[in-house]
Amino acid sequence: MIALGSCEQHGPHLPLDVDTRIAVAVAEAIVDRRADLTLGPTLAIGASGEHAGFAGTLSIGTEVLESVLVELVRSADHFESVLVINGHGGNVTTLATASTRLAAEGRNFRHVNCHISGGDPHAGWSETSILLHLWPEVVRLDLVEVGVTAPWSEIGARVIAEGFAAVAPNGVLGDPTRATAADGQRLFDGLVDRLGATVAGWLDDPGEP
């Protein structure tokens, strides 16, 4: 199992490695439940081009990320499969294209996203709550501020076309001011249970990728 994240701005109050932290924590929790899983090295930089313009954001782009994923899985043929826990929405399309290429080669590659049902898209209530639960020392509560609260369905196309800064200058989608550690524990435990069940289904009944 590999955790895949990003290095990108998460508003004024959260660190650059939020997506990576969450993906790693979820992957570690799932691996702890299964004797047949091994946790590999983390991929901490993904495709974050939409966050260009914010200091600290690093991105290898979609084409390079796809190549990295394909070559990584090719090199892991001594394992039965490679599973990726993805923490960044900008990696989703690339994971799908890599999966298509690898399936055509007969390799068993699976991926699942740390999507929080009912959560806000970026640096808002859900991510801030999870960090308050797991790493409260890295959350700058003195800098927390509300961002753009319109749903992703209304602003997502603009973010992709114009960049994140054009839509949310403070780097926040959602309202992190209402985040709590208790909410974070509930959200994180729910992620681990849901994604853990998905992974268990793959391992216990492999079927077709």
C-alpha cells in the first residue's frame, strides 16, 4: 500500500502537507488491521497545478505523476497488487489514467480517495478538524478564517480553469472556524472504516481490477 498526497497551500492556518498527512494516517491505520498488507514509501508530491501562485506549493504535473505511478507498479511485480490511498483531489484523474494503462498490462493496481462525505473541499471544516484531532500542534488557530463556501459543483470548473487563487484568494474552500477535534476523530475513524472495508473487499475477493 502506498499513500499519495500533495505539497500545496491549505490556507493560512494549515501546513503544506495536509493531504499527505491524512493519506499516510489512513494507510497506516488500514495496514495495522491486515497482516497481508505492507506500507511502502509515501509519494508526497502530486499534481497540484491549480494551486500555482501560492507560496510553498510544489507539483510534478499530471504526466510525470502518471509515469511515476506506472513505473512504481511495474517495479513491484513481486507483490500481488499495489494499492494507493490518495489524499489529493488533483491526483484523481491521473490515477484513473494510470490504472487504465496498468490494467492493459495485466497488473493489479487499485486506488481509493480520502473523500469525506459531507466535508468541504479544501482547508475547511473537515480537514481542519482531522488535523485538530491528529496533529493539533500544527494548526494555526490564530489564523483561521472562512473561505469560499459555495459548493464545489458551482466553483469547481472555475478552480480548474482559472486556478485556486482566482476563486479563493485566502486558499480556503469552506469554513474552518467551526472545526473541532471531536469532529476530526469522527471523520477520521469513518474514513478508516469505510476505506478499510473497500480494501478488505479487494483483498478477500480480488476479482477484476
